[in-house]
Amino acid sequence: MSQSSSQTMPDNSRVLMGAGLAWLAVFIFAAGNSIVSLLVEIGMQNQVMGRNVITYCNLLFVGSLMSLVPMSFMFWREWTMENLRKLTRKHWMILTLSAFLSSALTPGLFFYALEKTTVTNVVLMGRIEPPLFLLATWLFLREEFEPWAFVAGLVALCGAVLMLWLNGGGAFELGKGEFGTLLATLSYIASTLVARTGLRGIPLGIYAIYRTLVGTIFYFFLAIYLFGPDHFQDVFHPLVWEYVWIYALIVVIGGQFAWALGLKYARSGDVSLATSFSPLAAILIAMVLLGEDPGPGLLPGGAIILLAIGIGQYGRLRSRRAREDCPSVAAARARAMEHEGEVNFKGA
């Protein structure tokens, strides 16, 4: 009996630790939009020569570069000549396309949306992603269609639509920020489809570092093309680096580490439950950090989103026996793709 306990206790501890880290990562990503907006507000209050040096573009660019440091420590062993020789020209082309979509276009559009509308509206518009994501993987990748998850996504979307409708006084006011969120959602889905179809078998470390580095370079030149050569003139200002550490350490580095370890050790059901609460957590955090008023639609819309969470969990319980948890690196990567779309923040 004692031998059995000694063997199972460490596993149970790792599962509990993984569940806790998954919840922590979800709350960090849920707070990501609010933290970014808060830092930009701080920049507005501390302008340099009439300019806000803590811009969305500077935060994204510097934060992405900072994230390469911990990733290099985590994945440098996978950057071997043997692994690199196995990659074909097609692999590099798909890696480059994935880097542009996931690390340049998608976060750029999300940051643009945050600049044009409230965090709450970005989160609510993002509820269109789960059902579209399921449809896309079913239509283009021929993956198994999950009806319960699809219904849960539609119900959550109805809750978000109700909140937007009530907050607009019985009318929809969709501006540039809301359309930016929609385009960012479509870009994210496209990037995930590309990754799933063409990057199987590529080491996670090569994928993560190449995606971040090349995506950041793409974003740099795209921003200069769109906004002019002086767009990043304040990127090395001390005020930027004084505050960008908050974004980089908490959201990019802390969130990614907690997410990776949570996926590795937590059960799929624990991760799914945690990610289900991401939109509500993001709205509540925006209320606390930014003082945003979610409007009269919070209670009825929130109740519908809670109903969607219940539907989704019921569907997962029905299919739990068909899926076995496996805390391996390959399984962690597959589950990262599966759950990544349920987490709100896409700025990392």
C-alpha cells in the first residue's frame, strides 16, 4: 500500500500543480489586454516631448524580443544541425507564413483593436472565434466535429451579442476596433490551420523561436510601411523599457511558461474548464484595472456565457473516456493547439 501511495502521490501533485498553472495562465492572458491598455494610459500621462512613447506597437515589438530570451534557454537543445537538415523548403515556407500570421498580423490587429475600442468589446467580439475555429478545422482539416463544443461556442456568442446589443441601447455600434478584432480572429484561425497542416513533426523549439523572431521582424517592417519610418523612434526610450518589463514578464514570459507547464501536467478537463472562464475573467479584470463599465448587458450576457460553459463541460465529460491524458511533449503541443483558441490574449 505504501509503495502504491509513493508512486501515485507525485503524479497527483503534478496534476494539481498543472491545473493551478493552467488557471494562472488563463488569468494572466485574460489580464493581458487590460495590462497593455493600462501601460498605454501610463504613457499618455507621462508624455515625452508631446509624444506617448509607450505605444501598442512599442510594447508588442519589445515584448516579443524579450520573450526570445527565455525561449532560447528552454529550446536551444532542439536547434541542432540534425533537426535543421530534416526541414524541407516547404517546411521553411510554411514556418515563415505561420510566423507572419501568428506573430505579426494577428497580434498587430488585436493591438489595433485595443487602440480603437474597449477591452470588453474586444473580448466579446472574440467570442466568434470558437465556433468558427471548430468549423474551419472540420471543413479544411477533416478533424472530428465536436457538436457539444460547437453548440457551447454558439451559445457563448449569443451571450456576447446580447451584451453588445444591450450596451448599445438596442443597437449595434461596430467600429474600427470591432472589425479589427474580427480580422484578427480570422488571421488567428488561418495561422492555426497553416500550423496544423504543415508543421507536424517540426520540433516545438524551432517552431516557437522561429515564429517569434521572424514574426517580430515582419511586424517591424509592416508597421514602418503603414505608419512611416519614425514609428519606432521611441522604442529605446528609458520609459518604454521601464514599463515594458511589466508586460514582458507577466504576460509574455510568465503567461507562456505557466501555459506550457499547465498543458504538460494538467488533465485536459482541467485545462478546458480553466479556458472556459477566460472571457468572463477578461471582462472582470478590465472592470478592476481600467474601470471599464460592461454596461447593462453584463448580467444577462454573463449568465448565457456561464450556460455555454456548462454545455461545453457536459460535452467534454461525455467524450472524456475516448481521450486519454498523456503528459508528453507531443501531447502538450497538440493540446496547446486545441486550447489556444480559447484564450483571449493574442499579443504574445
